Amino acid sequence: MFRIYFIPALITLNLLIGFAPWGGVSLALIIVLTYLAFPPDRVFHPNNMLFAYYGLYVVVSCGLNFILSMIGWEYQLPWGQTVFWDTFATYTLYQIEVTYLVLYFALYFFCGGAKSSAVGQPSVKLEIAEVSPPIVYATIGISIFLVVWFIQATAGIGQWLSDYSETYLSKREGYGLLNVAIAPVGTAAVFLLGVMTYHAQRKGRLVLLFLALLIILSFQAGFKSRLIVLIMIYLAPYLMKLRFSLKWVGRLAVIFFVLLYLGTLIRTGGFYASPAFFMEMLIGYFNTYQLHDWIVGTRNPDWFTTSYQVLIKPLQIFGYAGVDDDFDISVMLTKEFFPEQWYREHATQQWPLETELYLNYYGILLEPLPLIIYASVIGWLFRRAIIRMNLPMIPVFLLEFLRMFSMLRGTLIPWELPIYILQYLLVYAICRLALTGGGVRAISQYQHA
């Protein structure tokens, strides 16, 4: 039904962006309308992650900002209001729209388009191999050992428990390689444990084991995002058999915000416990487009001004670049706009993908090209792992599916890309080793949620 009105609504909302106040509200409506008109039917379709990102950083941030403005809300956080969607440049809003629509429809096409999403298509049978329990338990043991090693090497368990937030922010530097090893081993362990749980007749002990592993693996990673990622990976065998529907959007949104709230309480020692503080935090936390608007307001679009930065970190490691050279666009801009945050804490604000496209592909003019190339790669992974059910590829795709969120608030090709590839290969190797020992069993056909 929504598709009938999509083009007229798109034209109308674009006119409102250009000529009416609070153009961000019209942009938010475009994001929601596009998702409703062309909804994915699989939980792990990349467009779900794309919508999740823009839903948070545009729909939630702008929506709350607009509502609070309309009711004359007085901000209660000590630093007051930090995001002002009503002042955004029109170019900023249009660039966000172009990025979203190009990615959405490119992913829709490369992931199968109507063939994958059409209602009434035959159910697809999902198959999962039985796993080798010794390999699973060995992987779990190794992941726990690595976490314990990391905690003891950085500050010790006492320091982590007594001042978690400060320890997490300031004591991890210098142990990146160990942290890099924890992520793929932990991911493989959780995915394989999820498969074991699915097939087990008695699931109680395995669920308890997962909950313990979840806390351990999330503890050293800051809880918030890692907690959500691991839960999704563990539940992947269950989620893959569901035909995704809009009801699941609401369910997953509630779960996400509950986990975000709990993770924020732990990370900040309860500072955002009150509903008012947490609501204001949501607007300020999802602030990447306020930052991007500053760039649009102070710079002209340009060609390849930061693309060289992908080489800086490797050059620093081998001593061919200075320690203060900028290896990331967000590092560069944090030094400019928030120097104390970088030089005192080595923490960054995150500028969105649109900033990289603005400074390297002349913004709207050429940005569709790299976006379409990226979508084609993700589409290939999706078809190979999810549609064709290449079992060891599933956790690899899930990692890249979840990394989309980081990519959208960063850069298309980060300096860590070789590390990610090595992590993916390690996950693939562990899962291939564990999943080839047993026979293949069908989970089920798609079930409607």
C-alpha cells in the first residue's frame, strides 16, 4: 500500500525539507516511509541495520528534539541542549537523504530485491550443521582465558570493579592486539553455542552458560554495543528462520532501548538513571549529524582530502609516520572541535559517513558510486551466507552486518580493514572446523512472526 504513495510523498517531503522549518522532521518521515514501502522480510537483511542506524541518528534524535522544542522543554543535563535539528543546513539534510536512499535501494537490489522480499514466495528451508561440542567448549574456554588475561594485564579485576567507567576509558591502551583476538574467538564461541542450544533437547544449562559468557565477553568491551551484538549472534539460528515483519521492529526496538538503558547505567555509574536524563542523553548521544552540519557550515565539499588516512596507522606502527598524524577522520575533527577530549582522554566524537563522502567525493555529486560498490559487496555476502546457507559464512556475514553501524558513523574503508578480514577468517576457520563434524539438519521453514 505504501508503495502507491511513495513517489508523491517523497516529492512532497523533499519540498518541505527545502522550504519549511524543521526539515529534519520531513527527512525522518522519508526514512520511515521508505522502510515501510520496501520492507525487508529477513531479520538479517542489511536494510534492517541501515534503518536502525538512521532510525536512531535521525528519527529518534530529530524526533525527540522536535517534540521537546514544541512543548518548551527546559534541558536538565548540566551541559544543556547540544543538538539543534532546526538549524541544520538544507544541504546537510539532502545529503543524508541521498546517502540513505542510495544505500537502501542498492542493498535492496543486490540482496535479491523483490525476489527475496516478495510476499508469497516459497518458504526457504534453513539448514544448520550439528556442532562438535569439544570444539565449542574449547573455543569458550579460550575466549574466557583471553578476557581474564586482558583484564589482569590492563588494570586488574579490582580496578575494573571499583571504577569501571574510568578503567574502560583509560586503561585499555596498548592492549589492542589482545582485544582484537578476543572479538573473533568470542563471536565464534557464542554462535556455535547458539547452534548447540537450538538443537539441544535440554537447553537450560546451555542458556545459563551463554548468560555467563555474555557477561564475561561484554565486561571488557563496555557492555552496551557488545552486549547487543552477542545476543543477536547467539539467537541467530532462531532469528534466521523467522520471516521478518514490522511487529519485530517494535519488539527489537524495545529490547534495544532496554539494553541500551541498562548498559548506560553500568557504563556511567547510574548518572542517566532518571527518564529525563536518559531521554536528553539519547538526543545528544546520537549527535553525528550535528557534527556533520558543522562541517557543511565551515567547509566546501572536496575531493579525496582524507582518503590517505587509511595508510597512516600502519605507517605509525612501522615508524614511518608521526604519532600525532591523523589516522581517522573522526580523530582529525575531534582534535579540531574537541581538542581536550582527544589530548586528555584519547577519545573521539564520531562523524558520520556523510562527512567522509563530503570531503572525498564532493558530497552528493559523486557519493553514490562508492555507496553502490559497498552495497554490492554486502549483497554478495548476504546471498552467500544467508540465502545459500553457507554455514561457516553466517557468523562472518553477521559481523559485517553489525559492523555496518560503525561504518555509517565512520568511514567506508577504515584502517582496521585488514584486521577485520583476519578476524573474519579466524571466525570462519573455527566455525568450519566445528560445523563439519556433524550431519546437516533442517532448522525449519520460514515461520511468520
